[in-house]
Amino acid sequence: MSRPGDYFGCTQSSNTTAAQHPPTTGRRGFRHSHRRSTQRRARQGVQLEQTLITSERREPARHDNRNWWAEAKGHRAAASQLKTILVRVRQVASDIKSIRGDRMVRAFRSARRMMLLFVPAAVLALTQIAVAETKYPDKPIRLILPFGPGGVSDVTARIVAERLGQKLGEQVVVENMPGPGGINATRTVLRAPADGYTLGLLSNGTAISVDLFEHLPFDPIKQFAMVSEIGSFDLLIAVAARSKYKTLQDLIAAAKAHPGTINLGTISVGSTQNLGAELFRSMSAANMTIVPYRNSPDIVLALLRGDVDAMLDFPPAIEGQAHDGKLRIIGTSGLNRSPFLKDVPTAAESGVAGYNVTSWNGIFAPQGTPQDVIETLNKAITEVVDMPDVRAKFARLGVVAQASRPDELVAILQRDIPKWDAVIKKARIPKK
């Protein structure tokens, strides 16, 4: 009959006699059979423990999970190791169930030692598998626009989106969400996960919204992760082809000679065009009457009818009529001459020193978007806007295709916010 210590794994002699093993039938036989089975399972538990201890002595470097997993080659090796870990955990759990008495403590210590050794590695294995199998982007990307379809921003954004999708290998879907101040579109972007799959379009209109709204429900400086600029364009000043004002100097001189008699048409109050006109009137000291219209076609019609003397608007609203000989462009709003209208002087060249109004568009993501995603997008956009066909399509709209670094886009926004705030206050435009 075995001693108490034998029950917990002591090795029995291989020459055990039949007297030491009573028949397995009946109550007594069942008891002896159960005891032998229990002893066998206990021995297996001790052997497992010894194996773990030996493994720890031979491979102390495995306690350093970083060194261990640095040697792993790919997520397949990690998955294989994870499978081995799970098998060993199940084996220990099974052995623990069969152990009774004081040796239970030792078994639990062994199990704890194994868990401390392998569980962090298992978590790391799963992480490496996920990282190895995930590549941005792996699904379509949304680009949310705060404008309706058909405008300059919409057309240029769609040109970039198409090429960007081809570059990244996933479709970039443009969604129009027009609304006051771009609030609806911006909320949609900021409420989305910061994973690079929901992007937004910002513009100089974003800077204006910061100044024009009393309580704007977002802060573009703090909540936007800037990606890149995509293009910029000047405003144009035009008169009817039959107008007596041949140059911008003529128009300014007439406004100064007859205050309040020169009408300058723009679109709605608070728009880039409207504020550009307010800034022009202020800096030129020409007492003009600024007349806002609902849309660009209405201004063109008013100019052709003679209801206004000049108009200030984006290139697409004017260039078509100018090419048909119905309108004449007499000035541009940029600091330098437009590369598409090299014969047309800037407002600064025409006597309005320092006048500079440039409209621009850029792409942003929610704050918190991983830096590697921002870098991937910035690199792809830079390559897209430098494509000859993209530059040519932008040029037909009077837009200069150009990318930027994220920090440069932040600087542009920070420059425009105080600029338009001063214009809004001087023009006494009420906040919304």
C-alpha cells in the first residue's frame, strides 16, 4: 500500500506485485483504481511544473517579452506560439482539478508562473497579428464637404478624391452637407472615429465662420488634424464689356469722385466674396455701395443689365462670360498676378496697397487621428495635386493646385481668422 507522499506523485516501483493491486471490481477495487488514476494525474502535474521550472532556467531571456517577440518572424509564428500557450493552459487547468491536499498550493504557483510568463506574450501576439494584417486604408474613405454640388470647392474636391482613391487603392466617396458655417459637415467629421476614414474639407470660409458665429460648436485649431491644402484661387473684379471703366484705377477714381454712386455686386453677406468686397472698399478708401445677391448668375445678370457697375467673384462665375466677350476682367485679388491671367494687374498694383484675398481649400481629419495615417494621406495628396492632368483640370477653374504640410495649413487658418474678424467688425456685420 502506498504512503501518503506517494499520492502526490512519488514514483512507484515497476515490480509492483499483484497483491499491491487488488482487483478493480467492487467497492474496494474501485477505490484502488481511482487512487491509481489520481496518482497518475498528480504525477503529470508535477512533471509539467518541473518542465516549466527547467524552461525558466534554460531560457531566462523569455521573461523579457520584447526580446522574445523581437525574434518572432511575422504573425504566423506569433499565432503558432499562441496556440501552444493555449494548449498548455488547458493542460494545467485539467491537472489542477485532480490535485488534493497541500500540493494544491504548489500547483497554483506553477500555474501563476506560467501565466505571468505567457499571457503578456499572448496579448502581444494578438496585437502583432492585427497590425500585420491591417494596412491603411482597407475600406472606402468619406470626404465630407460643407458646400453643395457644382461649386469650385465641390469640383476640385471630386477631382482630388478620384485620384486619391486610385493612389490609395480604396474609393474616396464625396458627400455634400451644405449648411450655415459648415457646422453640419464639420460635426459629422468630428463625431466619426479618428481613424482616417472620415475626412472633411475646410477653406477660408472656415476662418470666416469662427468670426461670424457667436457660438460656433467647434474649434478648428484645436479639433482639426490638418492633412494638406489642395488648391488656392483669387477673386476677380469685372465690369461689363461696354463699361466706361477700362481699368480698376478708373473704377476707384469714380468711386472717390462720386461717393456712393458706384455699385459693386457680390453674393450673400458674410461670404468670402462679400468680405473681400468690404475689405477692398475699406483699403481703397473708395466709397462704393456693396450689393449682395443670392448667387453668382444673378450678379452677372445684374452687371449685364447695368444694375451694378462691377462685380467681385470667383473665376468660374466670370471667366465664361469674359471668354464670350460679355465681361472684362480688370483686377485680381491676390498678392501676385494670377498665373492664368498674367496680363491682368492685381488690386495692389492698381493702387490698393497690401490688398490680398486668396481663397483656399484643404483637407482635415478629426483630432487624434494616428500620425502615420496623416502622413500617408499627406504624401498621397501631394502626389495627386502634382499630377499634370489634375493641375490642368484645376487651371480650367482658375485654381492653382498645391499641397502643403499640415503645419502650413494650420498657419494659413491662424492668419485668416484675425484678418476676417477685423473686416466683419469694421463692416458692422452682425454675428449669427
